[in-house]
Amino acid sequence: MMSDVQKRMKVVETYKKLSSLRGAAAKLGVNVKTVKKWVDRFAKYGKKGLTDKRFKAPVKSKGRSR
């Protein structure tokens, strides 16, 4: 059984192979928006972006201290 990260990595790899969001979505039986989400997260954050469905980018501090 594949982990969530492995499934998401497969989405990214399929997209890279086909160079098509729609093609990858059709081949894997998922929504185009899903393919775009994982491809974008992988492009921006690498494999770490695929680790959790509630992944949030680090928040930049405005230099304030309490």
C-alpha cells in the first residue's frame, strides 16, 4: 500500500512525464485541480510540500517581539 506522500509523488512524476495536467489527471483518475495542487507544492517546497494535506508554508516574522 502506498503512503500519501508516495501517491502525491506519483502525481508529480506522471505530470512531469506527460507535461499535461489533464493527461496526468485522466491517467491517475483524479481531478485536474488535485494534480495542479501537488505539482505546485512540489515545485515550491519540494518533497516536504507533499507530506501533509494540511501543510502550511512557514510564516515570516515581522520582527516584532512580545
